[in-house]
Amino acid sequence: MAEAPDCLGQKPTLKEVRDYVVPHVSSGKWEYLGIELDLDDDGTLVDHIRKERGGDEAKCCLDVLKAWLQGKGVEPKTWRTLVGCLRKIEAKEAVRSIEENILQTTSSATQPSQDEQLLESEPPSQPTPDVEPATIDYSLKLEPGKEIRGYQWELAEPGIEGENYIICAPTGTGKTLVAGLIISEHLQKRKLDGKTRKVIFMVNTRPLAQQQMGELQKMIPGASVKCCTGDDAVLSTMQLLLKEEDVIVCTAGKFLNELDDSKVRLNEISLIVIDECHHTRKNSPYARVMGCYLEEKQSGESELPQVVGLTASPGAGDNPRLDLDKTLDHLHSLCALMDATGGIKTVTENTEELEKHTNKPIFRLQILPCRDYNEPFIAKITKEMAILEAKVDLRCPFQRWSQQYETAIQQKKQPLEMELSPKHRDTINTLKLLRCYSETLNIYMD
């Protein structure tokens, strides 16, 4: 580009666009750039043009570019801007065509005819060494009146520095905003360094994928964010989206399938954010994705993405008694599977601020009256139990929903089961049914 800056600063004509660009770019490609604006309540400019053209892709593409060059879309007008957009959508043939026909010529571009002149003349813009449009801005945008809190900066700091770690903060304290901050800084830094910047935001369910996509689009309007789940059409495959988008929000199952089919490689991605990462255990999709990651790491792959996990509670594993040693083993296993070399990050400095923004449950004790023993349901069950008790000769002075009653059933049933005699089968089954009735009453009386 630097060889012919004056040419790049000139405005392309409709004839030049028709000759050098249209044959190499389909109209669908331009939609990824967001070039069109809302035309009216009926739809976007591209949709409107496509309907008028009856699906003719070449004519539709030409009309879209014409409207774009006239200023009906994003700011445009010069070859430099057009080449930057073509590079973004990887339209290499179109860029090569422009270089052959525009940049390598010393004379000015062919003058357009009167009916092809698109715009009034304007002074050529200043040359720029940027390979892509300088207008791309990955800054975080917050709603009016909102700001990033101290504890959110504290949670995001290791991620901004490039660490693999797990963010742990209570529900409702803005972990998605923390993730958005990390993604924003990651994209901006990688852009300045000229490195690959592709972010995968993994979630557990399809509805959550749509929700998180909407949140990220609002937080980072300068980034292209798309959703990819198992419900998407063929055109929305992750392989295609990785070429077009900055951030892809997807389910873990969808991403795992793409990895298994070798349609996507981990070294094509620069950052993976895992929402609700405490599900990374056993044979879950999260765990299998991270298994692929660890296999590549052990094989010596150096270009692996940064990994950041989000959770409100990492849990204690299969440990109902909350044994400390077992809990620590579970946390170590989670960090190992997540490759969280930075450990689990919690708020330690801005704890008072966190407390103010943590939703605390309100406990209220309400004592309810006991059920009436004469209720129709209880009367019906106890009547059936009395009939069965007579059949097996079970006599118990305690309430039929009590623990003592269940013990009486067990004491009568156990010796019969040990005899292994077919003649006791009906009695044993009747005692089992009595126990079911007793448990039913116990639940009902609670």
C-alpha cells in the first residue's frame, strides 16, 4: 500500500468497482461487515436490494457497493477504506485485482462517465500504513450511569495480563462484564501486536448462548460477535465464522464436535472463556474440550489459547460431608483440567464493595399447622394399609408414618427374605408396599 498512497486516497468509481471487485466478492460477504444500514421498517439495505434484484448476486453486490460508496452505509469512499474492508473478509482475489489495476499504475484511475460518477470530488486522504481499517475499536462500552467497579477490575487483572485462571464471584456481581473487559483488552492488544484475535465464549445451553451474545454485542460494539449452536444453519459453521468474526459464542457440545471433526484447531483461537466452568468434570463436554487442549499442550503445541473460567462456586465434588481434604483435591483437579495455572481468583482487596453488590437471600420462617389426620387422602391410605396389615399379620402400636412403623416392617420382612422360599414372596411384596405407603404418609404429613 505504501508504494502508491495517492492512488489509495482516491475514490473508486462505479466502473472500477464493477471491474475489479464485484467478480471476486459475493453480496453475502458484505453483510458480515455491517456495511448496510436500516433502510426503513421493512428491513436492511442489502435485503431490500436483494428483493429488487430477484436474488441476482452480482447485481446485488454491485448495488450494495454503490450505495456504500455514496455514503448510505459506514463511512467509506476511498480505495484505502475499501481495501481494508476486503482484507477483513479475506477477499484476497479482490485485493490482488485492485493492486494489479490501481496500485501498480502510475497514471490516475480512468475517469468515469457522467452517469457513473458516484460522489463529488474530495481531497485525497492521508496515507496510512494500517493493513486494516483504523476505525476498528474494541473498547468496552457501558450503559449510561454504569462503571467498572473496583472488584471487577481486581477479578479481570490476571486475565488482562494473559493468565489462565478461574474467576469466582457470587451470582449477580457482574462476571459477564469482567469477561467482556478481558475480551475487550485482549482484542485491542492483539490488534496492536498484529496477532490473531479469535475468541470462543463457551456456554452450557443454547438459550444462554443467545443471551451472552447479546450482552457481548452491547459491551463491545466494535467487535463482530456471532452465535453458533447445533441449531444453526450450514452457513453458520464455526469454520466459516472463525474467518469472519472476532468473538463466537457457542455451546460446549458444538465446539467439541467441531474439534472432533478437525474443522477447527485450537491454535486458530487466541482466547477461550468458559462460562459456568464448574461443569468441567468427568466426561462433560467442557471436560472433553479441555482434554483436547491438554493433549495438544503435552504434545508441545506452543500456540494455544488463553483460558479463563467463570463460576459462582467451584463446588466440592462428590463430597456430601464437605471433607476439607476431598474439597481441596476437587479444586486442584478442576484447576488442572482447566489448565488454570493462575489458580482461582476471588475478591480479596475490594471485599466491602463486593458485599454491597451481592444479592443476599432473605430468610423468613413460617410455621404451618399440622395436617388433619381425618383428611380424605390420609383416611384412604390408612384404610388400605389396615387391609394389608391384616393379610401379613403386622401389629404395630405406632403411627403409620413414623420411623418405628418402618422398623417393624423391616423386622418382619428380613427373616422371610433370608429363607429364600417362594412361599414368602407375596408376604414380602406386601410388606414392601406397606413401607411405600408409610413413606408416602411421612412426606404428606411433613
